[in-house]
Amino acid sequence: MKEFIEETTTERAVRRVESCTYTMISIIDELVDPENVEDRADLLVAIEELYEVAMSLVDDVRGIAWQYTLTPAEISAQEEDNDW
């Protein structure tokens, strides 16, 4: 229990994503055709909603991960400028 209290927000997010991944794999493994048209529709709607939320999360995290950072050449140029 202590590890959950002391985890960072990033650690918590990664743990939750891993849990969701495990859940999705379980759904894939257990998925059967419900045969009832209404049940098929309900399943599709639920999965499409999950997909939309997941894609929104992917976009947000890509923005975080790929935010602009200096290249090694830019860092070297800054260091050279600071030497003067």
C-alpha cells in the first residue's frame, strides 16, 4: 500500500495504463460474438468510445513526449556563446 501512496503521478499513470492494457488483452481473449444484434451494437459502441478516448490520450502524451527540445548542435552552440 505504501508504494501507491509514494508513487509519482507519472508512475500512477503508467500503472493505470498497464492495467488497462491487461484488461484489453483479457477482453480480446474472452471475446465471443454475442449473436444478438443489440448486444453487438452495445459492444461496438463501447469499444468505439474506448478507442476515441485512447486516441485522445495518445495525442496528449505524444505532445508531452515530443515537445521541442534542443538538439546536441544547438546545445553546443549555446555553450560556445556563453564562453564569450
